[in-house]
Amino acid sequence: MPGGDAMIEWLSDDLERDIRERRFVTQSAGRRVPGLLWLPHQAPRGLVLLGHGASGHKRMAYVLDVARRLAHEHGLAAAAIDGPVHGDRRADPDAGEMEVFKDFLAAVVERDLVEGMVEDWTHALDALQTVEALAELPVGYWGLSMGTTFGVPFVAQEPRVQAAAMGLMGRSGAVGTSGAVGDRLARDAAALSCPVFFLVQWDDELIPRPAALELFDRIGSKRKTLHANPGRHVEVPNAELQASEAFLAQTLAAS
Amino acid sequence: MPGGDAMIEWLSDDLERDIRERRFVTQSAGRRVPGLLWLPHQAPRGLVLLGHGASGHKRMAYVLDVARRLAHEHGLAAAAIDGPVHGDRRADPDAGEMEVFKDFLAAVVERDLVEGMVEDWTHALDALQTVEALAELPVGYWGLSMGTTFGVPFVAQEPRVQAAAMGLMGRSGAVGTSGAVGDRLARDAAALSCPVFFLVQWDDELIPRPAALELFDRIGSKRKTLHANPGRHVEVPNAELQASEAFLAQTLAAS
């Protein structure tokens, strides 16, 4: 694996439970974007980009869980980057969840966070594909909530992504999707063409049920599937996270 | 296996692809109810009751497919009975699908087909449990469309059923659920308590989407999951049939 490519700077390299975890920084339109790459023990069969939720970061508990299961159970590599105003992209990386969440909600309507994050993911994927073991792999995207707010626009314009697991987000009336953000979400959902696995929490207190169903409805992909379960925004059953991982593994294996 | 029990009369016994298939007739409130029992090669781990859709019968193609996969892949026994005005319960068992469908739609509003079918399933389960190999097994129910119209009321009042896979049916505005039938469906859905797997076809031309979502919403079970996919009423993806079978197998194994 190259360590000195201009596009990617490697910061650390650790092995835990048979999974190699490497911190990196990429460049995107002048921004330094911090990320993590997880590699399975064997040669990876695919690469999944992981978008974390609002108030979280690239190594929050469920992102790490998903990354490790993708590696352990499906032999897939995974990578995550911090979202804007999140994680190591903050001046105060130890800010509390509520503070980060408020900053995100303010920023997302004030400036074009979506287009910036689309650029950041695109550059991160470019950089990751300079790694020989990853260069030719099929690529998937996984991201719930804010990971869908950014993921839909990113995947809609990224033909390298061949499968996506998304959800916990809605077309309108959902937190963080007012105005231009929601309009773009609706437009880009219609432009999706890869198979999509979409999660809905039936009692989501942040995303009104009709808004979530409308977003799923707008997804243009011929193959799309919706899984809904009782519970609030953060109560996604573990079995559904695993179903989303299996969906990505199966779809990438067939692509 | 007893052959001469007063409650169940065995008519045939065939072995095909390692699965034993036995035709039987049970008695239910003076009605002769024809059925089929499928047994896996090994001792069964559970029994799943299969309710066919309107215009079909107990051995229609997808019912047979589900029964065989339950046996082959999950080691479960399965049983199906003909619905009222369907299959061998018709004077003209060779009637065309459209004629059967019309007869069902007429009959379901004219007389209490639902209560009769609840009795028929209850007596069929009583009779099947006189078979030693089935007597102590956990019981599941599987039925889409008309199999849900009858299945919801049956399962709601049958504590022996510990998991159900249903769907392609709605609360109101759906074919065959006007008046008392729909009212009972709504009431009985709320009374369900076992885990439920519920299928929705996103472009169902017979069951309006809001009616299907409303029926899922009304299901009282703490554990319920909805899977929705693009396509018309009869276009359920094969992978979702298999997911419904896996759900039953896993839930019954844990019960």
C-alpha cells in the first residue's frame, strides 16, 4: 500500500481483531478531510463508504460496528470521513453532541454543505482508489440520517457507487432538509439508479413518516427495497443494520 | 403417523424431492375442509400454516414453492387448506381464476367467510396436532393477500401461532375488505401480539399504498417489520418470499 501519494496522507496503522484500521487525510477543494480505512484480513471483495449521522463522527460506535462486520462477515473494506462541522473537522473536536447537531442544522441552511460533502466523498474515493488493493473493487455507500442527506446527492452523481444502503431521512418536514437541501434531495433521489436498501423507523421523531416514505418513493432505482420497524430515530434494530450490510455485500458481489 | 383419527382423514401420501406430501380432509362445523401437509426429510422443527391468495388454491405454485423451501431449507413442516369457494371446496374445482375471484368477492361481503375460515384453520390445526410428529411444534402462519384477510383474524385469536408472515392487504379501500370485513381486519390487527413480517408491493394495483401502510400501522405486535418493493400485486420478489420464510424459521426457533 503506498503511503506517500499526494492525494492521501496516512497517519496511523493499527491492527485490532484481525482488522487493519488506518487513519488518513485527503484533500478536497482546499479542505483537509480526515478519514479512516478498515481492511479485512483477506484481500477485500469491495469497498463501502460509510457516512455517519449528524452529531456523530467517522468512528462513532455504530459506524465502527458496521465497518467491522463488513470486514469480518463479508470480506469488504470500508472507509469513513468526518462530515462538515463534525469530528476532526471541528476547531473543538470534543464538542458535545447537541452542540455539533445545532452547528450542523445552522450550517446546512446557511451554506452549501451538501455540494461540499459531495466533493469530499468524490475526492476521498479518488484517493482511496490509488491504493492498489482497492483500485478495482466494486464500491458501495452506507449512510443513515445525515449520511443519507449527503449520500443521495453523492451517489446520484457517482457512477462508481453500485449499491447504497440509506434511510432515516425524508423529503420534506424532516430535520435538516428545509429549502434547497430538501429540493436537491428530492431531485437527486430521482436520479439514483443503483440498487438501494432504505431503512425507515416507524416512530421516528425527527423524520415524519410521510416524508420518509416520499423520499423512498422518489428513488429512481429500478431495484429498491424499504424496511420499516417500530421505534424512534436511534432505535434501528441491529438485525436491520446487518440486513443492510448483507444487501451491500450481495449486490456488490453480483456487480 | 396415525391415519384413522376421527378429526383427520388421510387421502394420499407421496414423496417428491425428499419431501412427503399428504392430502387430508378435516371437519370444521359440518364442513369438509381439504388440505395438504408437507413434511421435511428429518423431524420437523416447526409447523407453518399456509394461506393461499384469492383465486388460487392450497397447491398453487407459490404456496408449493414456499412449502418446499420451508421443508428443504429450514426443516419445517407446512400445511395448507383451501379457502372458501376455492380449490376442492368448489362444486366446479376447474373453474377459471377470474370466476373464482368474482365468487370470492361476492361471497366475502354476502356471508361471514372470515369467521368460517377462522374456524376452519382452528380445526385444521387441532387435527394436525393429533399427528405425533407435529403435536408439540411451534406454529407459524404465512399468507399474503386473501391469506392475510383470513390470517389476521385467525392469528389474532390463536395463541398457538407464534410468528406470522403476511401482507399485500390493506385496511380500507383494498379489494375484498369493504364493510364488516375491513372493520374486523383493523380490530384484529390491533389484537395481534406475535412477531409479524409484513410485505407491501409499492405499486400494488389492488391494495392502495395508504391502506397497506395503515394495516401495518395497526398491527399491535411489539415486534413487526415491513418490507416494501416496487412492483404490482403479483410481483413480489422471490428474495422477499425467502426472507419471509427465514423470518418464520428464526422466530419459531427462538420461541
